[in-house]
Amino acid sequence: MTTFPEALGLAPEQVEALLVAVGQAPSLHNAQPWRLRLGREVVELYADPDRRLPAADPDDRELRIGCGAALYNLRLALLCNGIRPLVTVLPDVDRPELLAVVRRGGRKPPTPEQLQLLRAVPLRRTNRHPYADEPVSRPEQSALRRAALDEGGWLEIVDDPGLRVALRDIAARAHRAQMADAAFRGEFARWTGRTDGQADGVPAIAGTPAEPQDRWVLRDYTGGNRPARQPGKDFEPEPLIAVLTTHFSGPAAEVQAGQALQRVLLTATAEGLATSFLSHVVEVPQAREEVRRLIAGTRPPQAVLRIGHGWAVPPTSRRAPADLIGKQMGTT
């Protein structure tokens, strides 16, 4: 049994719960590319280079976004324990893997919204299955936009019919480009379609096979391990598509994008919405630039989301809390 240290005013059992929340953040192929060092007065969040995905994410952009999502969960868990987190992003140019340092900034009671979002952490899923053909309401869209704004991001809802057609074409070309790359195909196969209950990667049951009638190109995470789709179970023809952007580019903006992304996803969960990613659209550089021009923005697109009303799906596996921590720090 692992004994967790005290950190930031939290008792060992609270630290364990905090690590569980951190580990439930989303990441590309569920690689969970983060690790932490715990000290009595400081927690450090690092990118884990052993969990890089160089074919899909050669610049580590999505790795940092995933770590930013984990950082948001860390902040949220602290806030809901009455601790105001003081966060410094990218504090040391000589240690680029150190993405954030979190210190204690005094006591502050959590808000009802923060408690609601923390309750959504273990309920959030990446739902890659078909959604109901039911629109996302305007109030729900407003809540998602506000969530992004509150974390320094911007959520662009792509609702113009012409733009949606253009974005579908971009997505299809990006998918073809990736599937023509042998290195990408090999990496994708190693991390998806899993049936062995591993603590990372995407299990076969988390995906639905793509079929010719689907308007939006979605990745097939089944690894060929699932039967063909049943009649009447096609994907919804017009999902809500949203592009998350940041005001700046670069590593710090990517960490910020991850925090905004996670707040959007948790807000969607709290609103009873399902979400999944069109990651290929922003992983192929040409496609990502086309998306930026398509939404007429100077802000770089960081993630493209499919949002709707789905049915419950099981969680994907997560690493044990003890596996997330590196060498413990002293009392600094």
C-alpha cells in the first residue's frame, strides 16, 4: 500500500484523492502524459517524455494540452478543499518538461459551480459513439463558451452550413493524410483497440467502426475488434462542432488551452452533454492552418470538439495514483 505525503495543507488521503482527479484528465490516445512531484509547500507538474506520441504529436502540442487539462483538475481539487492555488506556468526555461508549479495561496471556500465541476470529473467521458439527433440548446452553448472564456480560451461554434461543409472536407483530407503515414498507423495501432485491460490507451469498446454513410470522418478506435454497426445506429448528421482557440501560440498557450478545454468538457458533463474530439483536424499542420483561416481568426485552433446528447459509456482505464508521482520533494 502506498503512503502519500502531505502536500499544500492536504492530508495523505486528500492527496490521494487529488491524484485521482489529476489522472482522470483527457489526453491523446489516453496516454496520460503527466507526472507530479509532491512537496509540503509546492506541487510540480511535469510532462512525461516516455508517453510522447511523436507520429501524431511531433511538437508535443497535444501532450501539453493534456497536461493543462490535468492541471485544471489539480486546481479544481485544491479549490474544492478550500485552498486557493497559485500557479506558475513554465517556470524554468532550463527544464522544459516542468510545465507548472502550484503553491498554496491561502484559504478560500469553493463556489457551488466549482463543487459541481469537481463532481463531474469522474463522470466525464470521451464519447466516440453516435449521439441523439437532438440539438444542443443556446443556453448550453452559452455555458460552454463562458467556460472557455473563464480560462482564457475562446470556443467558436461552427454553425454556418457552408463552413461546416468546408470543415468536413478538411477533416476528411487530414484523416487520409494521417492514414497514409505508416509511422502514424503503427503508433495508433499500439495505443488503441486494446482488449487487455491496460491502464492506458483506448480500449476497443470505446470506439464505433466508421462506415461510408458517416458525414464526419471519425477515427476507428476498435482495432477491428468490434462487429459492424447495427441498423439505425448511424452517427447524428449534424453534431455541434466547436473549435477551441487561444489568443497566443506556443507551449504556455497550449497549457492554457488544456485548462480551458477541461473546463469546457466538465461544463458539458455537468450540463448532461456528451463530447468527443476531431483530433486529426488539428494534428495535420496544413489542416490546422486551414481551420484557422476558415474561422477567420488570428487565434490558433487547439482542439475541435463534437458535442451532443449521448448515452452513457464506460470509463477508460487510468493509472494508479502512485504511478503519477516521481521522487518526492523535501519540505520546500
